[in-house]
Amino acid sequence: MTLVLPVYDLRDKQTLADPFPVYARLREEDPVHWHPRLKSWILTRYDDVKRAHMTKSLSPDRITPFYESLPPKEKSVLQEVIRYLNLWMVFRDPPRHTHLRKIMNSAFTPRAIMGLAPGIEEIVDRLLSSLDPSGEVDLVTDFATPLPALVIMNILGVPHDRLKDIKAWSDDMMVFIGTAQGVPDKYERARSGSHAMAGYFRQLIAARRQNLGDDILSTMITAQEDGEGLSDDELIASCMMILFAGHETTTNMVSGACWMMHNFPEQKQNLLENPKMIGTAIEEFLRFDGPSNGIARIVTMDHELEGKLLKKGDRLFAMNNSANRDESQFENPDDLDLSRKKNRHLTFGYGAHFCLGAALARLEGKIAINEFLRRFPNYRCKDDQELRWIDSLSMRGLHNLPAVLK
């Protein structure tokens, strides 16, 4: 049975704040749902979403067909944005994706990631020490947002005094990349943010070529695969991708964890009493209400799924956050259980496109959440105030999270 109404509507504040009842309905009644307003398929069951991450019948290159369908005026606005997004590894198919991935893997080794721990600890300490324990704080603005941004800025060698610029550029790009549904000027904002960010990284890369170090950006500049390295445009695009993806995902994971623990105080107490449980806790935060709401794909060949014909060129969204609540895969999926052992969530993807920064995000989360709880065990979120959720099909998180710490 196909549902007549487009039940998944992010223009509805209640759905934006809590999409999980809608996901449950779709899993039960119409797991391969055609959304007429979005002109897209919506996948909600675990097995279908997992398959979407790795099947050759779907492509991550949703940028090219979208751009080619635009009228000339909008094409002109987005020309520079598309120039760089088309070089992002996450939007490429093999063999180019394979080549880019190997080069990026040489920079983001486990040893390189673990070497970032002291710097992350210093940033966490500085941010938490700056919070007013006697007043109201915003855990998104004052903690979860600057943390990963500063970590990525360290990786790329961006001075910390550019934080406001980095945040503004990232926000402008997010409304386009995240497929926002209620932002009328998202193309112009994306153009502005992309132009500023690309210009900054072009200068930074040129300077680093003259003074290479032992940092990750220098490794990206010098790394080669089969005798071929990254072009200047690919380096700029990769810096933009690392900054955007690493910043947005970890911000939403850390602030989301604070919100979840507020709503499940017994789980918060469990983690307080057992801080070594942070590893399984991070995985459960990622599963229960993860920062990667869904992925967008383009159908590359006609095929059937659950009795529906998916045609070449159709757009599709595979909803990770719905898959992560699938009753066939997770016991009591609507319960937050920070000691959960069987937890094969899809928040970081699956297969060849598994998130490059997953290890870094996990490390940041472990350090940040444990230290936050140690310092402010009695924090509570002010849920009597309106929370604003990110308008996005692909990302999930809060714009604000007011809280008192003591």
C-alpha cells in the first residue's frame, strides 16, 4: 500500500522535532515511500537503508543531475558551489572515489587521530572552563559548536581567531547541502559561503606548500596514489569537506547526547557512575538520534524494491535514523540504553562510503561528554524554552540547547 499523503514533512515543527513516529509508520506501512512534494523515494527499513549505502544501482552523485536540471539563472548562482562539491569524495563514484579515499586514508590514520587527543583535551578544558556555572548557557553555541570546529581548524592549520568566519561559511553551505526545506535564499547563501571558504583555503594551501609540516594538511598535499596526488581544486574541496562534515556532525552528536541524557536521567547517572562505559554510550547516542539523519542517492538503473519500480534518475533518501530504530534489528529501539552491546547502527554509513572522520568524531565525543559530565553532573536542559531543530533531510541536530549547569 502506498500512502497518499507525504507524511514526512519537515515544514511541520512537530515532525522536525521528533520524526521517529513518522519513521515508524513508514517502516510499517510504506517502507519504500514515494514523496510527491520532494519527488523522491524515502527508505526507512534497516536492510533497505544499509543496501542503499553500498549498492551499485544507486549513486552518491546527486549534485550533477540536480545542477543540470536547473534553469540558467540558478545555474549561474551555484556554478562555483558545484565546482567544489563535485570534487567532494562523498559525492563521487568509483574509481575516482577509490583514489580520493586512499589518499585521504593516508592522512587520517589511526595513529594520526590518536595523536590529536591532547589537543582535543585542551580545547574541551578551555571551553568548559569558560562556561558560567551559576548562569544559563547554550550547550550548542558555547560548547558543542566551537569544539569540533577548533579541532578541525587545528588539523588544517586555521588560526582560532577565524572561528566566527568558519561557522558562518559552514552555516551558509549547510542550508544547501543539507537539503533544507524552508530557506528561500539557500542558493545565494551557499554561493557566498562556498566562495569565501574556497578563497581562504586556496591561500592556506599555497602557504603550506612553502612550509610543509607534520600535520594532516601537509600529508594531504604530499600524499600520492599510483603516482597521482590531489590537484589544488581537489585539495580545496577536501578541506571544505573535512571542515563542513567534521564540524556539523560532531556538534550535533555532542549537543544531542546532552539532550538525550537530560531526557533519560537514569542513563545519565549510569554513565556518571561508570565513565569507562563511554565507548558503548557514544554508539548508543549515535544510534538513538544520530547526526546523520539520512543519505541522498540517485537511481542509476531501473530496479524494483518492495514491489516499487525505482527508475533511473529518480532521487532517493535512505533514512539512517529510521533504520537505527528498526524493531527487526534492535531490541527496544525507542529506549536509550548506554550499555547496549548489539549496536550495528548506520549513522556513519556502511561499505566504501563509511565516514572518513568516524574515529575522530568518536574520540571527540568520548573526551567531551565524559569531561562535561565530570564537571557538571547536575546540569539540566531548560526544556520549557523552544528548541529549534535543524531544517535538513540529511542532518539532524539542534540550533540551540539552553541549560543550567548547577
